[in-house]
Amino acid sequence: MNPKSPPWYFLALLILAGESVFILPFVLARVFRPTVLDTFGLTNVELGLCFSVYGFVALVAYLLGGPIADKYPPRKLIATALWATALGGLLYATFPAFETLQILYGYWGLTTIFLFWAPMIKATRVWGGDTSQGKAFGFLDGGRGLVGALFGTMGVYIFSLFIPSEGTVLSLEESREAFSHVILISSAIVAVVGILVWAFMKLDPELERSISVERITRSQIGEVLKLPSVWLLMVIILCAYVGYKITDVFSLYARDVMGYTQVESAGVGTFLLYIRPVVGIAIGILADRSRTTLWLLLSFIIAFIGSLLFATGIVTASFTTLFFMSILIVATGVYAARSLYFSVMRLGRIPIILTGTAVGLISLVGYTPDIFAGPAMGYLLDRSPGVAGHQDVFWMLALFSAIGGLTAACYFRLYRKS
């Protein structure tokens, strides 16, 4: 008797959980970056250092969490991660000092990665099967983008309810009061998602046994490390993730360069989130009908072109239409790469039973931008306030897009016959 494939709502819960767990540490800071800086009394560098603490903890968590994902059911690990992350939101809503905020981000690095990341990727591979890997990961990232956009829209709406009137300059107390409601409501929703995952995200028992191992041996780790695809994916994901981290500055660009208010700049961040589901779903469908590795290469080329539009300084307050078009180009390239990089694991001959271990090893290098990207962007922005600092950030994006494109071209050539 063949095990039953996971139902459609299994992927729906993965999508919901996959973005909910990152709402508190990342999505709110992306949508409300100017508000976060003001209410917590942070500089760009200090916020970047909080992300670095997260990244250092995550670095260890990726490595240790991979084998855990190959041993235990994803449902239990993911639900526990969601509840633990939501608990941290209670401290976040008190606007702790910089030192405490760093500890909180380290805690989130543990809850969102050690218990969550590899189980989510492995569960998505299981849902995609042999024929729908592009669709599975495209829907995952696109759906996560939609969830993030809805959270962002909800956050902006809640924030606007607790301010005197749109367009006015808010006091620190007014900003904190409004933003605390956003944090607490987000935390409650994350906890509820954990309950739904625990109750409904179940696999067929036979299928669950077939993708689990009793323990990971050194020989299995060595088997994974011998695969060229693992090493290439380390670089591909590193470059794509730098691009994803740089999308955090669009709301700040809107305020510093385009002259938008806090609410308007948060709206720009939310607009960016709505691009992600469209790109993820579209690229997932296209990739399964052609060569996934080719689309991965094209995504880096698009991101490179978009980064040059900002880096050359032609996007200014006088060109609102160009501003949104340039955001669309950069976001299309960045989100397409993000949707596809794990979908090529099957083409790279990575065994599904060792997915967690492979993801842990790949992520050890691939997600190091959690450590260096935030401080690097913060340094560039604080060193040259205004347009010049933002240009430097997008030159950084252009460099990593070029490196990612070259590595993706190698992956395409190596596995084009798979």
C-alpha cells in the first residue's frame, strides 16, 4: 500500500506558518523600519547588529536543526517554534533597551531556525513529490509573501487607528502606543497559527516513517558534502539572501529620498510584500514547465538590472513612477531567486531523506547575510545619509547579484541533463 500524498491544506498551513514565524523579528521591521528606529531609539547600525546576533545564533541553529528535522515530524517542531516565537513578542512590545533587544533577537534566532527552518523545507519537498518541486517552493514563497503582505496591511491599519491624524508628526509616546498594539496582535496571531499546525498538519504515518531516520551518521553527512549541488547552493542562497535583506531599505528609501511620511513609507513596504506572492506563484508554475535552473539564472540577471537603476541615482523624488517600477524589477528578481533556490535540490540529486541535514549544511553558509548584511547596510546608510548611502547599498546588491548569476549558470550547466 502506497502512502498518501499530503493534502492541499498541508501546503496552506506550511505557507501560513512559514511567514508567521518571521513576522516579529523581520516583517514588522521591514514594513515599519522608520518607526522601529524611532520607537526603540536605534540607529541603522544598531538595528543591523540586532539582526547580526540573530544571524550568529541562527548559524549554529541551522547546523544542529537539520538532523532534528530528519528525525522528528515537522508538525511538532513547527508548532513549538511558532509558540516560542510568539512569546518573545510580549517582551518586544515593552520596547526594551538595545542590549535586551539583542538578546531577544538571539532568542528568535533559536526559535525560528533550530525548530523551524529545515522542517519547513523538508515538508515542502515532500508535498512537491517528483513532479511539482517548482510549484511547491514557488507557492510556498509566494504564499508566504501574501501572508506577509496581509500582516503588513493589517499592521499599517492598526497603527493608523492609534495615531491622532495621518500626516501629523507623532510624539515618541504616540508612536510607541500605536506600534505596541501592532506587536501584540501579531504575537497572538502567530500563537494561533501554531495551534492550527499542531491540530491539522499531519502526514500519512507510512510516509512519515519513510522520510525519517533514527539518527544521522558521519557517513551520511559526508555523502551530502560530496555533492557539488550542496556547495553551489551555498553561494546561490547567500547571494539571493543578500538581495532579500536589501529589500528592507525600500521603506526607508521612501522616507529619506522620496520624502514620504511614516504611514506612506510603511505603505511602500507593504506594496513590496504584495509583489512577492505574484512572483512566487508565477515562477513556480513556469519552472515546472521548463528548466528550473534556467529561471534561477534569469532571476539574478533581473535583480542585477534593477539594482543598477537605484545604484546610478536616477530614482529620485521627481520620478515617482520610476521609483515603483524599479522596486518592481528588483523585487521580481529577488523574489524569483528566493522561490527557486531550494526547488533545484532534486535536480542536484540531494536525497529527500537527508533533506534536513543538507538544508542545515547549505544554510550554514547561505544565510550568513543574517550576520553581515544588516550592519553593512547600516554602515553604508549612516556613513552617507540620503541618496548617496542608498546608492552604495544598491551597488552592494549589484555585486552579489552578479556573483549569484555566475554560480547559478554553473549549476545550470552541471545539471541541465537531470
